[in-house]
Amino acid sequence: MTRSDATDRLLDRFLTELRDLAPVAVWAHGSLGGGDYQEGRSDLDLIAVLDDPITARTVWRVARLHARLRNEPLVDKLHCTYLTPARAAGAGRRHLTWAHEELFKRTVTPVTRRELHTFGLVLHGESPEGLLPAVPDSELTAFVVQDQREFWRKAVDKADAWAQDVWVDLGLVTYARAAVTLKDGRLITKKEALDLLPGLGAPVEVVEDVRRRRYESRVAAPGEEWTARRSRLTRGYLGPAIDALVRDYA
């Protein structure tokens, strides 16, 4: 884990600002919870559980809270979804969320819920086990298959997107993590996914490109020729790989 005082300062400031909303709990999931956090590259994925119902005034107060943080280093990486105990159950429910520097609503997926139960980091208050219903294996499997089939497989056909680093990185890592989850029910980190990808038949030069950009401090921007080649290799691998995964587990 690569983490300095900047991350801890931001988390401390966030928790301080959140006190006025009297949170029941605050948890970290994703890379920070799983131990693969890379400062400046990884998102700070948080869940805050508020005791009171989320009203229009709550939305205003949350917006003000994040506005007060706007000058903090790394603040663009901080994402937080706001739950209440009464509405914590049900992965299909949409909840107030701050991410990408704006407010909107999104679900807390079965994968996130399983992460919280498996390696969620408690930053304040109660643990996930006391407030968040456990995710049955059947629900987790169904979600992972649907995500691969309905989102990632369709995304493979959108050639322009795969010129971007983020699509290559997430597409490959999410596929490897899905393959492991469907095979044996485990959740793995991005680092573990990168270690497994060559054995799953992924193009080694692309996997190493992702690894360098995630874990090395200085990486030159890719040229047009490599960007185009990387896109072809990634899409050529992921299309058949996702088809086979969905066929085996749907």
C-alpha cells in the first residue's frame, strides 16, 4: 500500500466535517480497504451511514461538506455514498453519492457489499456486519455475470473508448476479478488480478503496461502507435474471454 500523510489528512478532515451529520458509521472499501491503495492513482471509496433520513436539507449539507474540502490534496479521488440503516438493505436501491466532484444517486453493488463484509476498513462507528445485510453467493454471482455481459461485453465493441488508459486498466482487471469470483467466490485486489491475467491468456505486454502505470512513479505517456496496438490487443482478448466466462456461469 502506498499511502502518505496526505491521504490520512484528507480522511481526518472528511471525518471532522462529517460530525455535524452524526454518522453511525464510515467505512472504506475498494483499494484502501483491500490493501492495494496507490496514493494519487487509487480512488478513496467510502460509505457513510447517517442515522437520520436523507432529506433535501441533508443533500444541501452534504454538498456544502464536500465544497469545504475542495482545496484539499487528493480530494478529486474521494468518493462517498450515503446510506441510512433503514435503507441499507437491497442492492438495487440508489443512494446519495458524491463522486467525480458532483452529487448524484447510485447503488451499492453486491461486489461493494461483499468487499465491506470481507475487508471493509472501519473509519468510524459500527462495523458493516452490524448494519449491512450479507450478500448471498447467488446474488454476487448473478451480479458479476450481468456486469460482464451487459456492460463490459458491450463496451468492448466501442473501439474509441479503448484508446483511454482507464478502459484498458479497468476492463482487464475487472475481467480477472470476475473470473476468480465466479470460480471460487473470492474477491481479489487489482494487484492480484494483474498477477493472474497472463495465466488467463491476456496479452502480457498490455498487462505490464497497466502494471507500470499503476505501480511505477514515472511512466512516459503512450505514443499513438502503442495506444492503437494496445486497444486492438485488449479488445481482441476481452471479447472472447468475456463470452466464455458468461457462457460458463450464466
